[in-house]
Amino acid sequence: MCVGLTSCQQPSEPTERADPKNVEQVAMGRIVYNQHCASCHGANLEGQPNWRKRRLDGRLPAPPHDRTGHTWEHPDDAIFRVTKQGFQAFAGPQYETDMPGFGNVLSDDQIWAVIAYMKSRWPQELLERRRPKKPSAAHEAHVSVGSR
């Protein structure tokens, strides 16, 4: 289960499938986002009001995908899987959510494009914080000593 997506792993692929610098991918993502995501997550990625507080029906409002939310904290692969399969695929069928899976509606390329579009709206500081950290020389020395 990827509650809050925190337990999802970063993909091991060397290339970025959702590239915020790819103008064509971002343009497609903006169109797809506006058609399929903006009605819940907001035209400016702002999400619904009080998105951290459950509504009377027990469901959480749609979170923002801008810097004020937490989407940027999660690996692209986790965002992709939740978008494609829906949150219940990870949280279980008993979890009440308005977030459907879009795997039968959108192609994988369209989902990656939406992620690229969202990332293109994030400040550079957030994009840099998302990058995997390279191990320090001290860490590498510790690992090599510990493996002897």
C-alpha cells in the first residue's frame, strides 16, 4: 500500500519519463490535465479547499499539485501508478476516494505528460529537492568498510 505514496520506490530508469523541460510533453500534459484533472485538482493545480480534512462523506478533497501540496515529494513512478490505477489499487477497495484510475481513459504517454506539466509548474528548488541524492564520500567509505 502506498498511503500518501511515501512507500513507493523511485524508478531505476536513467531517463526522466516526465520531463518538465520537454516543451511538447508539457503542452500535451497541460491539455490532458485541463480535460481530466482540473475539475477536481484545480485549473492552477491548487486542489480543493481544506484538502487535508475529510468531508462529511469520509473522503478527502482533491489535494493540490502545486507547491502547497505534497505531490512533489513523491517519485514520478508513484504519481504515475496512482493516476493510472487509482488510489484504491494501493489503499484497498475499502478506502473511500473520488480519485479514479485513468488507465482506461488515458495512455501512458498522456499520464507521463500530465506529470511533466505539473512538474513544469513547480519551482526549481522543489525539483532539486526531488532529485536522488548521490552518496557522499564518507558514506561510500562507510559502506566499503562495512562490507569487508
